[in-house]
Amino acid sequence: MRRSTRTLALLLAGCLASGSATAQSIDWRRLDAGLEFAEVASPIGAASGDAPIRILRADPERYAIELLNASAAADGQRRTARQWARAHDLVAAINASLYQGDYRTSTALMRARRHVNNPRLTKHNAVLLFDRLDPGLPPLELVDRTCRDLAARERRYAGAVQGIRMISCHGVNVWSQQPRVWSNAAVGVDAQGRLLFLHMRAPLSTHDFAAALLALPLDLRQTMYVEGGPEAQLYVNAGGLELEVVGSHGSSFAGFENSLALPIPNALGLRRLP
């Protein structure tokens, strides 16, 4: 029986995933107006581990993105996605992007209205823009720099997070296949402009994770990779659901099976608008 509130610490391997990349239905759970959650079996099976893909889908007219940085915090401390969300009274949080060896600075552009974590635009082709300065703009955009002029859009948003493109503006999986596998976390935008937080604990290559997302009826337009391996995490606390999903092991972490949410320096959170 499903409890009205549940906390899932996904620690050990769960079920074995199987199946081919064929379309399937998604049973969405409504958490609140403009906020839905789903767990769906991956159309591309992982060799082992907790196999569902977890998806949080939010209407950006009802939920605003907040960028959370240890570099902006008074105590300078990294936190888990759950701790970031709870500290800022948010309904959800996910990794914001990869970071440098100082365990603070993003590997690419990352800024918010009141804090700049990294001012440098790199070669990566995905940039999430949010916190619009012009009310006539969409509340958020995930820009593929190979398709659109970033400079013309970037200055019209106070928030920007750059990352590695997974699915292009043409709906194509652009991540090269690699032998290594790990847990994956990503951020996406669908055809209706809704924001998606995406996580799979079971190890897959990122190419296969992107292919699995494309095989689902999500109507994805673009996705950006935000983390892999043990640090990839997703936290949701809304509508009677409390869920914490943590990254597992992978071929880059031989002999290591993660069981706890690890502190991260940068996160993307969701705040319900009044």
C-alpha cells in the first residue's frame, strides 16, 4: 500500500531492468497544480541496480528555479540535494552541473541574480536560462548554442547554468557511446516549455540514458547533463511525497556501492510561486 508520505533512501540494488527501447505510457502522479512526478522503467535496461527513471515535471509559470551555491552560502558548506531544498524551503532539488577541483566552482558558466559562481562561458553547448528580466520572455529556456544565438538571449535572464548537451534542439542524442556506465542526472525541457528533473540510479552509459529518455513519451526538446555516479541525486518533497534518490556505483567507481547522499556544492532547486 502506498503511504501518503514516503521517504525513499535508495541504497542497494533493486530490480533488474530489461526490455527494448519501445514507447510506453507514463503514469503521472499529480503533486500539486503544475507539478507531477513519475517512476517509469527504463526502455533500455541496465545490467544491475535500481532501474526506474524518476521524473519530476514542473510548469515554470508556477515553479521558479533557484540556483544554490556553497560559494554564496554564509558558511560555505556543501549540502546534499535534500539539505539544500530543506534549507531554502524548496519542493525539489537536483545537481546543477559538474564542478572543479576546489569543490565549489562550476566547470562552466554559472550565475544568479545576486551571485556569480563562474563567469566563464566554455565550449559546452547547453545553457539553462532562468529568472527572466523581461516579462515577455518564457520563464526559462534551455538553449542549444548550435541552433540559437546565446548572446541575444543570455543578457535577458538573470540566471544561467551551462552544461554538457545530451539531446539537441533537433531531438537527437548527441552523446557519444562509451563503455563506462554510471548513475545519471539531467535537466530537460519539453515541447510545452515544462522543466524536467531526471534521474536514474542504475548505471547506464550517458548515451543510453539519453536514448532511453527519447524512447519515452516525454516530448523532450532538449536535455543537459548535470551529474553522474555517486553524486547524482534528486530530492522531491511535495504533495505528500518525499523522495530522495542517490547515485550508485558505475564502471568508473569499481568496487564502490554508494549508500548515502553526498554533499554537492551547486544545486538547482524549485520554489512554488505564490
